[in-house]
Amino acid sequence: MIPYLNLMSSSEKRIEYGSDKAAQKQKALRESGSIDAGFSEMADKVYAHLIDEISKKIFEARKLYAATGDLGYITGLEPKYRNLNSDMQVYVEKIRKGSHCLIYGAGAAGHYLAGRFKGFGVNVDAFIDPDESKGPADKATGIKVITEKELSENKALYDGKTIVVSYSVKPVAEEVRKRLIGEIGIDEKNIIMGIYDWRNNQGQYFDYFEAKDNEVFVDCGCFDGATCYRFAGWCGAKGFDHIYAFEADPKNYEKCRELLAPLGKCDLYPYGTADAGKKVYFAADAFETSCIISREEAEKRNFEGVEEIETRALDEVLEGKRVTFIKMDVEGAEYEALLGAGKLIKENRPRMAISVYHKFEDFVTLADLVLGMHPDYRIAFRHYGFDDLETVMYVE
């Protein structure tokens, strides 16, 4: 029997929403691995509503990951159960648990890769960086730093390992690749280039459903507006009736206001989506990871980059509106956003694409919540990342 977690009740979850105490409690529950009959029953109910084998395999993998914390249950999924683009598939094939690699670039992207690789058991033996001052060891990670010259003079540092070029600017990354091959003698098959987007974001949210006539889209967490344009492209010649987009990060909101103007038939709101209208602390990173945080977390940041933003319930903002499709990717606030859309969902029965990876229990609790609104909803899961990120629940 799989050890289910003794998760918080809905009432506790709402009281402690976004708090450090809640995060600590989740960590303790994961470490305990205790079985809870209520959560087990909830998971079984959700499983009964899954409509295909892919969904069941992803659900089972996330269930084991939630219970044990072992990322291998997700990274070990067969390729046929993942919606990965070709770049990510290369990572899956070459970067496996127990393998060794070197990362070219000891900057932010290199640090991110090192952290993700460590999470699923890949050994980063060294950073390669042209800046000699970054060595002999990286201050942030403690990982050894070598230069191209050192690598050229001591091929044992390479010894057939995979080298991952972390640079995100393609022409720069390509120049690095050429030097590694032509000047240092690295085998081309052992070099993999940086992933410039960590998801298959061309298909995510829109590769499961087929567009219908007169779609009305709600984008919760529209970030840079790209998802709204992809929605319009997904509708194609059928067109669409309207878009309602929500983006709470002030800088992202201003970008979206300009970028979405030519799209037309689009209302943009500067609110976070939640169960009610309130003021909350918000980590305004001007990136897709911007999110609601607790006061404790704001104080840890010394309030740097922290804004006070307003949230709204979709039921309040869109009262009386027709809605056919809701997308939610709001960095862990999905449960509260769904609570605040209960009336809208019950009245319209929209199809939905909801991110279920920000909190380890979301793949069960969010599904259970929407099934409470419409017991005949059918559910599918698709996974778009090479690790635990980017699992999307489709509801119809």
C-alpha cells in the first residue's frame, strides 16, 4: 500500500494559507509518510475520474513522489507519458540519476541547473567558466570551478562526461559549443545545450482540448500575455468572444497592458485571484514566479521586492459573465482561486487547465475540489517538465 500523507483539512489550509507554518507542517507530514484514510479516499475518488492511461501513470508517479519525496518516480516516467519537447527529451535521456556532468557557466542559469540536477540525483562535478575569479570553488554551491584552459590541459576533468551549456542566449551558447568541440576536443555527442524554456510551453494548456465556437477565456496568472495570444491562436479561424486576464505583479501588469492591447476583446485586471477580496504580500519578481507570500517570508526578504497587492474572487469580478475555459497557474494559490470561482464554475461548467505541482498535495486536493463543484467532471493529467514542475490537470 502506498503511504499517503496526513494532509491538512480544507479549513486548516485556508487559515494557514501562504504561511511559513503551513510550509513547515507540509514538510513534516512528508517526512513522516503517515497514512491518512481521508486523503487515501480522496485520492481514490480522483483516480476513478481519470480518463486515460497517461493520466493514471502521472497520478501514480505524483502520489509516490508526494509520499516519499523521491523525484525519481517522476523523472523515471517513460517518454510516452510525458509531453516533452525535443530539448527536454535530450535532458531526460542524458541526465539520469547517478550520472555525472559538468555545467558550462557558473551564473544564475548554471546555479539553477545545479540545484535541479541535485534534486534528482545527478552529480555536478564542476562548473566551467571563463572568469577565473569564480574559482577554485563556486561561493554559492561549493562546486569546483575550472576554466576552458584547465579543461584543455587536463582532459581527465572531462573523461567522457556530459557537458551542459547553461547560457540562455543562443548565439553565445553556440559559440561555446563550437569552442568545446573545435579547440578542446570534446565529443559533440557529449554536449547538450541549455533549455531556453523549461517547459513544452507551445502545447501546455492547449494541446489537450479542441477549441469550440465562441470561447471565453479566463487567464489567471497571465505573466507576459503570451498565453492569451496562444489562446487566440488555438481558437484559430473560429475566433473567440472574450478574454479576462489577471496579473498581480505590477511590472508584469504594465507589460501586459501594452502587449495585449492589439489583441482586442481582452480585459486585464491588476489583481491576484483568491477566495475573497483582500490585501496580501506579494513577491514581485517581474517574472513568472511572482507569488503571494506570508508576512514571515516578507520579513525574511527584508521586504525587498515585496509589494502589497489586492486579490479578488472570480465570482465577484466576473459575476454574470459567460466563461468556457479557465487556465490557472498562480504559484500555489490555485486552491483559494478555485474557491473564489465556485459559483462561476457551477453555473458555466467551463473546461479548465490548472497547474497542480506548486504544492505536493495539489494533484489530489484541487481535483477533489472541482469534483465537488461538478461530480461528473472528467479529469486528465499531462506533464510538461523534465522534473517535478509543470504538471497540468485538465478538467472537462
